[in-house]
Amino acid sequence: MSFGGRMLAASSEREQTAYIPLGTAQPREILIGEGSARKPTPKARSRQRLCLLCGGVFLFLAILSLFSDRAKPVTGPLQEFAVGTWDRFATGTSWLAGRPPEKGPFQGAGSIRPLASSMVHLIKSSSAQATERLSWQVLWARPDIPNRLLYSDADMRLGSHDVYDALANFTSSSTFNASDEFQEYQSIHKHLANGEPVRKPSTGSKARQLDKWKLLPMLAHAWKTYPDLNWYVVSEDDTYMFWSTLLRWLPPDSSQLSFYGHNEKGGDGTFHFANVGAGLVLSRRIMKQTFGKDELFQTKWDSIIKKWSCGDCALADVLYHQPLMEQLRVLGGQELFLTEPIRRVIFSNKTLYAPVLSLHQNQPFDLQALRVFEEQVLPTLDEDDGVRYCDLLEHFAPASVAMNVQMHLKSLEEGKSLITSGLDTDIIKKDWYALETHNKVCGPDCAQSRHVPYDATFCSNLCEEDVLCLAWALTPKYCAISLGAFRLGAPTVNVTSGWKAGRIASLLHDKPCKDKKRRKAEPIAAPWGSLS
């Protein structure tokens, strides 16, 4: 069997080869579900046998203790130990297959193992960013997502994980070889061959343009590696996917021509594509009618890739050229697949109970914080639930905002009236930009026309005048107020921001995040259309 001009060993057993290498001459046998780990050495096997023997002894003693006195049901730590030990031996996880776990990091809404095997996750990176961003994707990855493929512009390893050169087989393309991006590709490999670091790409640079060539060969490789799965999910190295939520949101039927993601417009404004940074999802039928029908499908669209500046635009254009896909459109909605990090998420009355499927433009710190968030929050949610906007707000709101809003919420619950007018009732943060949204702007000339100083009091009063205003931001050039929505914001010098704690508390009081009945009234299930 050949792929992109490279000979690959055929295998009759799907379980024997999980990864078909892109840029290497010799394929490696890797067990599905083990990531990209190397085959165990004889010494490692000996250690495994010893651990298994010791575990068996402990398991036997625990079960013996459980049945030693049938008249008295055993509860407490001993029972938890016995059940947990059996779960780990039986399934390789912290819970027993077919039933929710008693305890463990992935109980409740975190229990997605039965669903995870129906998809594969493709993560796109670059040599310049892999160690800084991609490493965080695998350093503390969810263990219940066995199918994960990592791609860059050069072969490398991150610990036990292979990173494939997505462009390895493009070197035979005359269109690619004649492009400026090919010169950049050669430069990257020259740096790596000489042991030099690859510089981070600047906006609009050739290195960023190189990215647009990666998606088609990535998807071709994924189909050959994991054919006939329900869903193929593609994202970038700074994207955080909420898998529990996504896998419950996706419909059970992948036999339709389904293309999910953050719908954006390109070209003349009429061309629609899914922003890969927010994550995009292709159904089995789309993959089967393209990469599954033609083994060299990815090699036939170089002219389309060349004309676009973004790979996700090129991918959409290629799909729209296929039979029966001319009218294919991106589904999902901008409020579900987000192109922004947590600091820029827009919170409003209509999004509080909406599911969040992804966040983009995350720093390594954000990726770590979001992983901690999942560990803490998912076990508290029902199994058919997932991450929602209000969960993010409760967890990530700055301490000063959270404490003040909580104080107002307590007053509302006690039936007390709130005093919400005046600067002293606002939550004020200096050197912080609340990143206005749905905004109205008024500059220094506006303050002058009112015969008042251009300061925080002026901006707060401007917000107070509009009953829809929830937050404001005062910059040297303008005061912006956010109407019907607000963001958490980020540190920014020479900017002062404020939130109307009472109004935000009233909003949250009407839609309590922990109200299970209200959450179930807006279930985590496709199709969620755009909320705008």
C-alpha cells in the first residue's frame, strides 16, 4: 500500500497499526489507545508483570475482605479501594465500563470513554511553537481520548508522542515547490538540521502561509490511520477543546454531510468557512466521499490551496467543489466554537446556559488553567451535561469581580434591594481592559460637552444611564460601555474598567448556573444554531 509516494507495510489487523507515518520510511507498530508510545522493552514487560502480580494480590485481599462478613455490607475506603482496583484492572481506567464511576477525575460529565473511540483529534502546530504550545496538549491530556494525531512542518517527538511532518509528501508538488512557502519549509529544515531553534513566525509571514498547505495531507493521513470513524476533529496547538461537551453535542448520525465549526466569511464576504483555530469537525461521510474515495485526493487541489492565504479557507473551497457538497455550509454557531480565549468570551443573558465547545488563542498558562477547570467542574455535572458559559464565568471571573457579584447575589436571595448607582457600587480595576462588546463609545469631547471631567466617574455614569450597560472601560481616547453583555478582560496599562455588580448579579440570579432543571431545558445537543 502506498501513500504519497512512500511505501507502507500493509496490515490485516486494524488493532496492530494505529499510525501510518507521513514522513518516515519505516512504519512503527503502535497499539491503538496508547498514543504514540514505543513498544515496551523486555525490562518494561517484567515490571508490568510484577505490578500485575502485586495488584492481583491486593485485589484478592480486598475482595476477600468484602465477602468475609455477608451480614454486614462493607462501605467506606475499603469498598472504594476494591471497586476502584477492579475498575482499573478491567478497563484500564478509573471506572468500570458500562457504569458511572463511584469516584475519579472523569465521573459525571467527564465520562466520555464510550464516545471518544468514535473520533480522532488532529492538532496542527509548527516547529516554532511545538515545544511551547503543543507540549501542553499532551503533557496533561485527557487519558480517555485514545485517537490523537499531532502535526507540524517537521518530524519530531514530544516525550512518547510522535509529531508528523504534514508536508513531507508535498515536496513532489510542483506548485508547492515553486511557492515562497517551500523556501520557508526548506529554511526550517535547515535550521533544525544545524541544531538551531526555529524563530516564531510573524503575522503574515511565509511561515504562517506555510500552514495553509497542512490541512489536506493531515486529513488524508488521519483517514488512512483511523478510517471510518464518526468524526474527524481538527484544531490548532493553542485551541482548547471541551471534549465531554463536544461529543455530547455532536449528533449520533455521522452518515450525513456534516461540517461543524465557527462560521466565518472570507473572500468577497459571501464565502463561508470554518475557522480551524476554533476547531472544525468533519463527518465520516464527508471524509469517505473525499479521502476515502480517492487515495491521492489531497494531491489534486494545489491550485486552490495556492490562491488562499488560509488553510481553513482552502479546505472549505475544496469541499465545495465536490459532488453533492456545493451547498455545504458550516453549522454550529460562533458562540459555540470560540475563536477567542477566556478573557474575551462574551457573557450575556442568551449565552449563560449555552454550551462551550472550544476556546482559541490560549497561552500555555491558559491551557493549564482550563485543564484544571475541567478536573474540578466536570465531576460536579450530570453525565448528560457539559461545560456552559456560566461555568466559565463562575470559575474564571477575577476575584474582585466574583466576590462583589456574589455579595449582591446573596442580598438578592435574602430579598434585599440593591443600590446599584454611583461609582462606589461599581467593581473598579485599574490597568485592566474589560474589552467592551455590543458597545457605545463616547470620547473626551463628549465629557467636555457635559462640562464634566473625562474620568472614571464620567464613564461609570455613562454606563449607569443605559439600563442595558453591564460594564465600561475608560481608555485615554474613549469611554466604551458594554450593552447587554460583558467580558472579563485582561491587564492593560492606562485603562480603567468597571463592572456593574448589581446588574450582573440580577442577570445571574435569574439564570442560576447550578439549576439543573434550567440547564436541562437547554440540553447539550446538536444542532445548536447561532445564538445571535
